Amino acid sequence: MAASGGKQNLLRRLDKAWRGFQDSYAGLSESEMLRSGVTGHWSVRDVIAHVTTWEEEALKHLPLALQGSRLPRYSEKYGGIDAFNAMMTAKKKGLRLSEVLWEQNAIHRQLIDFIESVPEEHLDSRTRFCHRLRLDTYGHYRKHGEAIRKWRNLITNYE
């Protein structure tokens, strides 16, 4: 499906942030990817799993935004976003790095396919759909990519 102007711009923005996120950990060894301390006790592997979790949340909740339905409040359902993040981190703790990377690629592809199917009128930056998309994806990628880069600079300077 050929993307139209607004959709094409959104997909480019998403892709640029996604590549920036992936570049933030490119070239790290498996042991470096598993070393804690990137964000609190999280390793790069944990950050990738976390970003994937939020893409999964986007896939669950963006269709609700398209329908005009109320989006979930993490404070009501989980006791807050931090509690949700802790729960999901614990749930994914047993996954091997290869499983986390496989899941990351599969979920991201699903997300892109979904966005490509969204009617153009929902892609105005003022919609709830785009607000949620930004929070769960390209805004999130940048935040965690920057944290990984900062951590990489620290470990490089200490080694």
C-alpha cells in the first residue's frame, strides 16, 4: 500500500527514531547487552524488551483510539506506569537476548503494518491516536536510545 503524504511523513519519523534507537546499541557484545546499569538496574536487553512492551501496548490501544474509545489508565489497572513497567520487566526477565531481539523485530513489523493500514484522517498530530503513538513509539525510542548512548559513553570511559 502506498503511503500518502501525512502517513509517509509519520512513517519516516517513526523509522528515523527506530533506526536511532537500534544504532544506540549496535555493535555491543552479548555480555555488554546483558550488563545492568543502563537505566537503573536495566540492561540494554531489558530496555529493548521494555520498548517492545510499549509497542505491544500501542498495538492493543491504538485501535481503541481510532474507535474513539477510552484508553486505559495505568494508574487504575496496575497502580501506575512504573508498576506496569516493573510487572512487564519481571515477566520478560526469563527471555534470552535472542528471544528479545526476535520479539522486537516481529512486534515492530506488526506496528508498521498496522500504521500503514490506518486511514489518513487519524494521522493528524492533534488526534489521540497520534498522541498515543508518539508516547509509545518514536518519543519512547529517542528517550531510551539517549539513555543507552549515555551509558555506553560511561562504560567506555571506565574501561
